[in-house]
Amino acid sequence: MNRYFVPFAQLRQQPTIVVDSVGLGAVLTLAHWRGAATPPALRDDTSAGSALRALYEPTTPGLEAAAVTANHFDIDGFVGVWCLLNPELALQHDALLRMVAVLGDFREIDLAHLLADDALKLVCWLNAEEKARFYEPFGAPARRRREDEASAEKFDWFLPRFAEILQNPEAGRVAWQPEYDRVQQAAAIIRSNQTTRQEYPEIGLTVVRTPAPLPYYALFGPTAGCDIVLSQYEDNRYELEYKYTTWIDLASRPTLPRLPLAPLVARLNALEISGRTWAADGITDTGPLLRLTGRKLSKAERYADPDGRPIYPSSIAPEVLEREVVAFFSEGYAGIEAKKYWTWPEVKAAAV
């Protein structure tokens, strides 16, 4: 079958498979979004993973549709769409494509893995070309455009070009080299004695202590299996983030529900004497951040790497902050059992 991409606005004009999105009228949904109508047998940690699962199940109802769409462009969604349009090549590179999707969405990667180097190059190529030719992730509103409309241009450019880079990453070296080098240098810092990690698996928290903010692919790279990261930098600079793994329906393992961070914000503000104020995003944000505030960050800035945004010194000592964070989550999760496939009503009810 020769499938083709259609802009999201054309969803109902023909039988259409929806990837990494939800939409009324889809004949098949392949998305890891919470509550998405992905067939149970095709559930996966990433939407691209669900698309690959579907290719192994050709009799899946709806898979006979020729049109494929998504309501935004990101690495996971793009890879899922591309796989459906290029099934034979996708199945040949199944493991690599899954790794690319995980790195793109969760920022997790084991750089010692045999395929990790190619996965990082592919992700860096996608990032670089997206920013150079179009706009950064979550950047459409600033350009007064709707993401579901503007992103179609990205799909049109990347879909016919990705196969070459997948099969020969060196062909995209000019684009991927700068970010690739930056991530590798940062990963060396993460692996060195300049960085320590403390894990609290019972609450899904990892505390990373490292000299300065780093790219996410290095910072979150070795944090697979945890859902909250507290980053502690020199000069008492901190950020705490709920990873994207708790926004979606993670298929591979149970998770704990997100807790509203307002009580922790209040506690930290009671301790803070720097003159700055702690604040946090709501639990339905894709990656809620808790941090000392300065100028308000845009969604694009919050999604971008920590070393690209200001992070302000706090008056709270690192060990005190860590103690407060651990106490907050330990108390909040007392009596709550981790499970798969939380609904948003269940998440909100668990936090009461």
C-alpha cells in the first residue's frame, strides 16, 4: 500500500490514521497520549513504537487507510508517520527508530548501546534542520500560526529526506555535528566525577548534581525508569521537572500520578530569602518545571535545553532543598500504588 501524509485539517476528508495525536473521525489512532484510543495490542511507550507494532499486525482494523496525519511535528510523531509511509525500511530499522523516538520524547538514551550513536545523530539532524528551515518546537504561536497547520510544511520537507539520513547518518553531518558534539561533551561531564546522582526509586526521583546546566539528552540520558529529576548546579541553582513519561500512557512500566507542586512551592518560598520567588507549572503541562522565577519563560524556552535559559541562585542550601523535595513526594505518594494507564481524572483525584 502507498500511504501518504495529509494535513490534520483534512482528517475527515478520507479514512485517515492519526499518529501521536487524537482526532474525531480517525479510523485508527496510534498515540501514547493519555486516554488515546490506541488498540490495546498496539500500545507502546512512544507513538512511533505503536506505529511499528501496527506494521507487524497488518490486519489491524483501520490500517488499510492510505492517509496518515498528526496535529503537530515532533520527533516521535514524525517517526511514527514516516514508518507508516515506509513500512519495509521501517521494519529493517525497528530498533534504531524506537531509540530515536524515545530520545526525542523522553530525552533518555544509553550512549553505550550499539545503536545509540546513530540515534543521537538522527535526532540532532532532525532538530537542526527543523530550527534552520522552519521554527523551534512550540514556536508556532509566537509566529501567529496554528501548530496543526504550520507543522504540515515540516512533514512535507522531512518525509522524503529522512530515509537517506537513516541509512547513512554521515550524509547529514553538517547539520547534526554541532548539537551532537555539545551532547557528547555534556555526557562526558555526566559520566565524570564532577557529577553525582542520587536515586529515590520509591518516589520515582533522581537528583543530579553537576556543575552547570546541560543539554537534556545528557542530563536526562541516564535517567530511564525515573519520572522526576531534580537538577542541582553550582551556586545553588536548581530546577525540578516532571518528565514527559508521566504525561503519556507509558506501556512498559507502572508510574505514580503527578502531584500538584503548589504545596512544595509554598514551602520553598517560606525558606527562600534571595528576593526571588519559586513557581511551578500545572500538572497537565507536558513537562512541568519548578524553579526560581525571573522573566516568564515561553513554552518553547521551557522545552529547550536547560543550558539555554537563565537559572537563578537560591538562598536554600542543596541538601535542604533535596530534603524538602524528598519529603514532599514521600508524603504525597504515601498510600498511592504505581500503575499503568492513569486517566487525568484519576491523576487529579489522587492528588487531593
